[in-house]
Amino acid sequence: MVRRIILIAAAIAIPLVVTLAIRYGQQPTATFEQAIQQQAGQSEQEQSAKVVILTTITENSGGQIYGEDRQGRRFRVDYTGHEFEGPLLVGSTYRFVGHVHGQGTDAYFHATQVYNE
């Protein structure tokens, strides 16, 4: 009897856990403009929610990284995470995880993680 209850509970719990992990486990993918709008709706004391921006590197020289999102908006990326495996190559696309600082033309993306696309 106990064995049957455990099997039924597992049959219900495992798909539920997988569904929740898929739905809530990934950070939302956004454009730079969407990240700016999300940051603008928060108070100064709140840290902006982290987002993922698919970024194609357009310039990487002298510690300055610039990229374009999927809408073609060019922006500066300030990457402060762990050392990335290999160089961030111009023309390659990466998934940067972080949040926006600033507004308008002074806005930049503060990334704390980067992944190959």
C-alpha cells in the first residue's frame, strides 16, 4: 500500500517539477530596449531584474565591448563575470546575462555571465 502511494506521488510530482523548472528556470530573453524599459519602471533602490540579451559583438578592443541585439540596437557591454573561455570574437553571438544601468544614450548593459549561443 505504501509503495503504491509513493509511486503515485512520484508519477504526479516529477512532471510537475519538470514543468515548473522549464517555465520559471530560464531568465527572459529581451532586447536592449526592453531591458531599458524594464529598468525605467523600477525605483532607484531596486536592482534591475536580470535578463538575457542575445548579443552579436561588433567591437572588442582595449577592454571596451560593444554589441548589437537582435533588433540592431548597438550598446556597450560591461562584463564583470568570470573569465570567459576564449576571446569574445567580433561577429559572434553570445548570451549575456545581466541588467541595464543608466538611461538614453548613456545606458549600458552590465553583464555578469556570458554563454555561447
